[in-house]
Amino acid sequence: MNALRLLGCAALIALLPSASGFAEASPKGREYYEQRGEIVWEVPTEDPLVALTFDDGPDRSHTPEILALLKQYNAKATFFVVGDKVARYPDLVRAELAAGHEVGNHTYHHPSLKAVSAGDMLKEIDSTQEAVLKATGLKPVLFRPPGGWYNEAVVELIKRNRMQLVLWSWNQDTWDWARPGVNHIVTKVLRGVKGGNIVLMHDYVPGSSQTVQALRIILPELQRRHYRFVTVSELLQHRPVHGLRQRAEGSDSPPQIPDPVRESRGALGKDPVSERGLEQE
Ligand SMILES: [Zn+2]
């Protein structure tokens, strides 16, 4: 488990042949899940919006640096946190929310879900929900699996618990976890950026991180191009209407599109997950 923890979330992807290799885990493929709204890779829009996401934290040194930079550029972002680090650094998760960012669930121990039983999968998700609740009084509604690995069981589990599974734009996988060079990270983000992109970065990288240095270039440049940095839940408000209809008309009682910001802010003093029946599953 410790070895797994050391792997950045995208590190696991490196073991797969390509982004499209996800289809091996789940043969239905991207289009199927995207049309049903069960997995979000990005939210194409004419509006100049970008959702920066940071996985695998919180981290005692990198997370505060990133928070300071985001503040400087009035940027909102989404942090997919690992539960056992939330338990260790609850103050950092509180700081993320206090600054208007969003917190998503990235499992408790960062295992590859490929190697986890259904029961343990639920524990990974539920214990992270509890850790964030204990730290902040709120529960996430977004979920991102380690390494982006999913199959039908993961999709169904997340759907049943009325969470939204979120991955990232395939053109915005920065590989920052591998420290490929600041220029590589910067170029990856800036070269093909489009409205509605979801950018994958990490606020925990074993050893030193190039992410902060890259952000010092990316943030002002995208701002110069009039991009606005929003949370994933704000970006989800720009989802095409046909996706919503498809979900609403589905025969398998699909969940409503979650509104993580509204739900999490309304969750103070409540227990939205037990209301949604997580404990009964
Ligand atoms: Zn990860």
C-alpha cells in the first residue's frame, strides 16, 4: 500500500498503453459514459473557462504554495484529496474550502481500484467522505479514481452514491507527477487549451515539484487570454442540456446532476451522504 501511495495518480496511467487504454477496463468507452453524464472528461463550451485540478494532496509544502498562487490570480480550483492526508492535514483542506475552492474525493489510500474489492472500494470512498466531513463539516460530491482507472462497478458505485465521477481532458494531462520539466507542463496546458478543459495536476509530487513553477507561467498567460479559472462544479453548470435530458429520461433512475458547491455548502450541519443512502448500500 505504501508503494502505491507513492505513485502519483497519473503514474498509474503510465502503466496503461494510452488514454484510450481505459477502454480495456471498461469496454463501453468514453462516448457511452460521457453521453450518459456518468463520467466527465471536460465540458466543451465557448466560454473561456478552465478547471484546474490538483490530485493526491493535501501536502504540507506544495498545497499552501499553490493556494497562494491561485489567490494571486483570483483563480478557483478543485483539489481531489486523499483521505489519509486529509486526516493528517485537516487545516489544509479547510484552507482550500475557505478560499472558495472545491474538494473532491480521491480515495483514502490511493489504491488502484483495479485491485480492490467492491466492499473495499466503498470503504475507500466512504472513509474519505468522513475524513473531509470531520475536517470541514462538508462532504465532497465529486470523485476521481486514482490513475483515472474505472470499470462498470466503479461507475455504478459512484452513481448510486449520487457523486459525479470526474476525469480530465486528454489534452490536459500534464504529467507533472513525473517532473517532465516546467516547460513541458506549461506547453502541455497552453498549446491546446480550449474552453471547458479540465487540467490534471498534482499538489503532491514525491520529491520536489515543478507544478508551482509552471503555474507561475500558466496562470498569468491564461488570464491574458481572458480565461477564467473555475471549480469543476461551476464548469458542470455549462454541461449541454441534452446530457441532462438523457439522464432524466433514463430508465435506470439515474441520479440528478450533482451540484457540489450548492450541496456541500448546504451540507453544513447535515449529513448528505447518509441522506443519499451511502450507508445503506
Ligand atoms: Zn492520484
